[in-house]
Amino acid sequence: MPVPEPALAHRDAAREFARQAGLGLAGLVRGDLVEENLTLVFALSAWLRVVGIGTVPACSSLLALRQALLEVSGLDRGSEPVPLLARDSRAALASLAIYLHGLIERSATHAHTSTVTIVDQALEVLE
């Protein structure tokens, strides 16, 4: 029996959000992540709107990207911190994005590749 269309749309939206956010985060610098700089806030808002996904499923999408990054980079899962998520889903999404930015950098360094390449490899795992 075929999967209902809304489930397909949700799964595609989650993958697309991971792609937009992962590649977007790979292109940011640390100065973009500070509270006074609205780059991250505007970027998250744009990715949410373009993809048409809510903050809670977006957090789930980023957590899946985290797992894929750990898999492709070869980082030790036991020593990698587990992100804590705030009750407020917008705050959780922002803190998770900041954490993922660091993870992308650590993953790329560990795998001796660029941040964009490591994100592309992780996105292939999510396919």
C-alpha cells in the first residue's frame, strides 16, 4: 500500500531542511552565531519558511544530521557531547544549530576535508 502523501511531504521536508541548514551552517563563521548578530536567527527563519517545516520537526531533522555527521566523520560518539534541547522549540533550534556548526567544523577537521564536503557526505547517509 502506498505511503500517504502527507507522510511523504513531511519526510521530504525534513530532509530538505537538513540539507538547507547543514550547507548553510557549513558556510557560516563563528561571528555569525553570536546573539548580537542576527545572521543565524534570520537564516533559521528563512530555512524554516522555504522548506515549510515547524521548529519541532526541524530539531528532529538536525538531530538526524548530527547522527549522520558522526557516522561519516569517524568522530568518537562517546566523547561527542549530546546537545540538550530547551523546552522552547525556537530556543532549542537555535542552540542545536550552534552546536551543529561546531560539530560540522570538528567533523571536517577529523575527516581532513571541507565543511561543505562533510555535510554533503552526511546528507548522502540521510537519503
